[in-house]
Amino acid sequence: MVRTSIHRGLLAAGWILVSLAVVRGVEVQSQAAAQHSEKPDRQFTVFVDGSRQIIVTQMTTVGEAIAQAGIAVGSDDKIVPNPSSPVVNGLQARIIRISTKRVPVECQVPPTTIRRASDNLRRGASVVAVKGEAGLRRDIYDVTYADGKKIVKKLVGSETIRKMTPRVIAYGQGSSLPSRGFVSRKVMTMTATAYDPRNCGGSGGGRTAIGMQAGRGVVAVDPRVIKLGSRLYIEGYGFAVAGDTGGAIKGHRIDLGHNTYAAARRFGRKKVVVHVLN
């Protein structure tokens, strides 16, 4: 009888210990659940692919919350604000889809003009010896788009499809053009006046807008028509550099430098043909 009583006492004590362990485990789980429930939900908005999504999350950063929501983000895509930014209520985030396409563009290459002296033409006469033909070039661009809108266009290559054939003009040997041929990138008729160094920079040793010494061979132009620094050939005047500007030199006007006041006065005012060489 004594042994049976002891056995029953041990069983009762064992059940008590097990019960205490179960209760203890339930308390631990309840505490963990309570701690988890104490972490507040935060709500923010994501604009992506033309739509608006509301995300409710307990994640800490924008990037984590977007990933948890199952929104795919490409390696080139951009998240605004930064993915490491903290999630706060009312935040508005945006996923910008970035893509790049390689785009070929064909463009014409206008023929240049070459002028060559001819013994078969009278003084002042000229003819088109070779009509010339525009070339064709294919330029390759990498075009980058953000949400379908073009933001960057970068030239990455170019190839000639058809070579350009220069236009050749033959002129009489007695004309005012130089006996050696030259290539005109642009030809225009302009109204020319003349100046001497005393009227450049306010002194006889005047300097031009690009720092050149004023005088013959240095001319003033409108930079919107002829770029400063361009090499020119002016029929009846000679080779020159577009080295200066002037308040009255606007549009198709040009002021030709001379070394003396007398030479500038003799020139006066007249129409000239200007060849832009570069």
C-alpha cells in the first residue's frame, strides 16, 4: 500500500510539472505574439506602370516593402525615393521603368563644293563640271526611355551607305578666285564694308573679339551666320579669318579688315561672295 501511494504521488507531481511547462510555453508564445502585434502597420502609395497601388506593411524600408508586395523591379529601374528610405505613413513612392533601344537613323550627307580653275573658260565665267550627289549615312543611337519617354540619345556608331560625290565648279583663270582649287563648305552673297585697325578696339593696335591683331585678312561677322574662327575665302578680297564682331554687323553683313584707313575707304561698300572653308 505504501509503495502504491508513493507511485501515485510521483505521477501527480509529474503531471503538475508538465502542466506548468505547457502553461509556461503558452505564456512565451503569447508574449511573442503581443510583441509582434505591437509593431504598427504603415500605409504608403506606389505609382508604377501607370497604376496606383496602396501598400500596407510592417517592413522597415521602401525597397523591402515593395519586394514584399511582389512588385517586380528591373536592374535598370529606379525607385524614388531611394529603396533604403524608411517607410512612413502617407509616403508616395514611384518606380520608373528604364529601358534602352538601339535605333538606326539614315541621313543624307550633302555634297561639298570644289572650285577648280579652267583654261577653257573666259574670265569671270564658271560652269558646273560635276553636279555632285548627296551621300547616305546610317547613324546608330542608343536611346534610353523612362516610363516610355525618351530621355537620352547617344551616338554609338556610324556607317556609310553611299559615298558623297563632291560638286565641282570650273571657273575661268582670269577670275578673282585663287588658281589652286579649294573646298567650300558654304557659299553666300553678303554685303561688305571695310574697317582699319583704328576702328577695332578703340586704338590703332586694336585686338579683335577672339584676340587677333586687326587688319587685312581679319573680318567681322555675325556669329549666328558665320562661326567665329572660321576660315573664309572672299572673292575680290582673298583668304580671311572670321575673327571679330560688330554692333552693326548683323545677318548677311561682313566687315573686311584693311591695314590703312585709305584702303578701307577705297573699298567702300559692295556685294561679295563669301566661301566658308571649314
